[in-house]
Amino acid sequence: LSRLAYDLESLASPALAAALLTVLSFHELFLGTVAGFLFSAALVVTTSCRRRIQLRRRVRCGTGPPWAPGSLPGRRNCGG
């Protein structure tokens, strides 16, 4: 399945770029690519930050892994 996705992407990406160049200028297509990368980067950053915040909250409230600092019994009344 991974190989199929790789092959389809390698075929479809240049075809889509060529089709878009028939209706857009190079600069417009480049700006669209920049916007796509920025959007993707924003999704990655928000996902990793949200995960880090959730882990920090779990450790602080004592519900994290036993080896984590702050994971002590009796700290479970954390409220959110």
C-alpha cells in the first residue's frame, strides 16, 4: 500500500502541476505551494504542542507513567 501511494504520487504530482500551469502562472503556483507548506507546518506544530501539553498535564496530575517526575500517588485531584 505504501509503494502504491508513492508511485501514484510520483505520477500524479507532475501531471497536476502541468495541468495547473495551463491556468495559473508559475508565480501563482509557487505561492500556492508555499501556502500548502505553511499550512502543513502549522498542523504539525499544533499537533505536537497539544500532545506535549496533554503529557505535561498527565504527569502533573499524577496520571503519567510511574517513572515520570511528578507522577506521585495523591496528586490525582488536579481539576482539569
